[in-house]
Amino acid sequence: MGEKWTTANIPDQRGRVAVVTGANTGLGYETAKALAERGASVVLAVRNVEKGEQAAVRMTGDVTVQALDLTSLDSVRTAAEALRSRLDRLDLLINNAGVMYTPKQTTADGFEMQFGTNHLGHFALTGLLLDLMLPVPGSRVVTVSSTGHRIRAAIHFDDLQWERSYSRAAAYGQSKLANLMFTYELQRRLAAHGTTVAVAAHPGVSNTDLIRNTPAALRLPVTWLAPLMTQTPAMGALPTLRAATDPGALGGQYYGPGGRNEVKGHPRLVTSSPESYEVAVQQRLWAVSEDLTGVKFPPFSPSRTRFPPDRQSRCSPRW
């Protein structure tokens, strides 16, 4: 493994099919662009089809667009049906799209916006597409989390939708913690299958349009400091790309920038918060997510292996 993994390290992706959510801008755009350049057939799954088509024109390779609004389970189901009708296989599902620090609001289904979009929408999409992946050796589900998963790190089962009180930062932290717990529990369930794996990544602090929902008092200082404190979307996409394409990546691993505090730098294996590895909470979140979305995953035999907690010591930052 090189110390400075870049897009030049991406193996030939010809013959592979990838779906990238939120791919018309920012991290998703850079992820999709790099995969297409290496030969993958890439579907940009985006809320705004017109912007998606504009993004596709700027990419080289086989790139198409699919309407997907993660704030609506009806849209998720419609998109999944459309993808299933046009694809006979799926090698990569990259759950990239997200919202951050939104004012208090709900999705079309009544979920808190950040939890509903970042976690529940992707949970449902993955469940509806997974049987396209299970027969495909080397297929991967890559879900993008954030260092923000450490913010007041907990899944608030007593108030998942933040109806009693609301903190935009804590709600974001919950949604990103849910992304990791989903990845780890999905990997545990996939382990017995041996074909598809689940991997997580985070972009560090990247200069993307997620900044638009930063509280007003911080927006101007953040804008001024962004060039000094953040990295480009192209750099921020590298952990996702490594999780998706590195032949050495294993299920249940987590990739992030290799610089100080995982803010910037080339991607390497990192570890998430202790809370993210709590198996009982992962399993409870899974059951609640199935109930809320009405999506049941294809049958697979859960592995008895307690991964990644038991492997935590071997997935250390020294890699």
C-alpha cells in the first residue's frame, strides 16, 4: 500500500457498473468522474436530473443519470425499480449524497431531514438494490460518513426524529454515526455470502456546498478560512474511491484522510468512535430502520463474527 494513494491507483474498472448518489456536484461528482475515467459504467443518482445531465456531459466515459430524491421513500422505490429494469448487475453502490446542519425540517415521510436523508434513504436504497450485487464477486457497498459522527455520539432511540428538541449539529452527528453502524451491521450480515462487502469512508474537511447550511454566525468565518482548513472535493473523494476500488480493502473497514486529525491528506485506514462499534446498537438501529422504511433486505445468513469490533486492534492508524 502506497503512502499517497491517488486516482492513479484505481484499477481498471471496465466491465463494472457503479451507482453514485449525489453525483452532480462535490464529492459525488469527483467520485463518479474518476470511476468513469477508469472505464466503469456510472449512473449518477441525483435529485435534480437537469443538473445531473449537466454533470454527465462534463465527464468522460459511459455516464447516465437516474432521478433519486432520498428525502422521499416513494422516490427511492421508483429509482430502485428503474435501476433494476436497466441493470443486470451492480458492482458498486456508493451512498454519497447527504445534507448537513439543516434547519429543523422533515422529509416527505416525516423523518428528521438529516437522519432521513443521510441514513434512512440510503438504507432503503441499499436494501432495494442489494440483490443486483449479491451474485457479483467483488461488489461493494460504500457509505460515506463523517468525522461529525463523533458529535454527541449516540443514536437517540427515544427521540430519533428530534421532535422534543433539535440541535442541527447533534442531528447531523447521529445521521453520520448511523451510516457507520449500518456499514458494520451490513458487513456482518454479508460476511457469510462472501461476494459483496460493505465499506465506509469519510472525506475529512472538504470545501463543498454542504457549507451552505452552516449557522449564519459561522458562515462568513468558515468561508474565509475554508482555503486554509479544507481540501478540494477531488482530494475529499479519494477515501471513497479507495474504499470502492482498492483490491486490498476488506469489508467493515473505514477509510479517511491520512493527515493530522484526519482533516486532509491521502486516504488510509482509520478508526471510528467506540460508540460506532456497539453491536447491540447496530442491530437495534437495523431493526428500527427496517420498520421505518418498510424495506426488508434480501435473505442472507448473519455471520457470528463480531466484526469490526474484534478486528479493531488490527485496523489501526498505522496502516
